[in-house]
Amino acid sequence: LECVDLPVGHLICEQGQAMRHAYFPVGALVSLLYMLENGASAEIAIVGSEGVVGVPLFMGGDSPLSSSVVQSAGICFRLKAPLLKEEFAHCQPLRHALLMYTQALIAQMAQTAVCYRHHCVAQQLSRWLLLSLDRLRSNELHMTQERLASMLGVRREGITEAAGRLQAAGVIQYSRGRIRVLDRPELERST
């Protein structure tokens, strides 16, 4: 494993491009973004310290169906693709852990699809904040409204309104790209 420090906005891999490494975030938060031909995107999953960016490598492919972009800077450990494939083939405990994670990732993607279809922007934002905070183990995020809008596939004005409502209710404090959760139980109820 090689330790790498990844900055916000770093493109780990592009949709459809062969991956050379798998990444295991320790302190970083990585968004899996599905990109449309017109340039629009939406986040389909978040990967933090619980997971790995590079599921296609051990599931029989080399190129992901989504792009992976660092949303919160931090450390990741990376492993060359051939080494991951070799260890996956020979190490049953690693194989089991990676397959269990893949199952959890698929469940997260399914919940995200349902949330995008049936929840208002405030509920989507609340869910995204909870998913992110769980992976960062912090009560504070650094995230612009523009990036939030891009990840959720909504207009920036929708994020402004939703964040404003959560702030007025005393659930979050939002200022200049910093979001601090003040009342997590209420945030959970708002999803």
C-alpha cells in the first residue's frame, strides 16, 4: 500500500477509463459521479473510510461506470490494480470483506436513486450530510453550494433554499462553504 494525500477536486479516475489503482480512503471523502453526455452529473455514492474506490477491479472489469472525485481532502492508501486482483483471488478474508462492501455500496446506490426520485432537495441534502459526516467522523464539512448542487443534480438555488431552511431551524450552521451540524437527531428526522 502506498499512502497518498489527495486534495479537494482531485480526479481519481474518469468514467470509462481503466483504473491503475484501488483507493482506500482514511481521511478523504470521495464521490462517485455519473456523468451525462451534456456535462451534467449526479453523485451515485460516497466512499469514505468504510470502503474502496475501485470495485470494478475485483468484480471483473477495469473501468468504472462513474468518475471518482475527492470531495473532502485527506489521506488514502492505494494499491496497484494487479496486486488487488491477486490478493482478491487468493485471500478469502479480503475477498469476503470486499464483497460485503460491494453489497453495501449497491444498497447505498439504490437508496440514492430512490431519494433523488421521491425526496425534496432539503431531504436529499440532509441525507447527503449524514452520509458524509458518518464517513468523516466529524460535525463539519467544507463544501460549496455549487459542488453540492452538482453532486445532488439540482440547481444551486435549491441548495441555497434547503440549507437556509435547515439553518433557520437550528439544524446546521452554514457560512462560506463550511457546514457544521448543530442538531444531528433533527437532521436525521428531516431525511
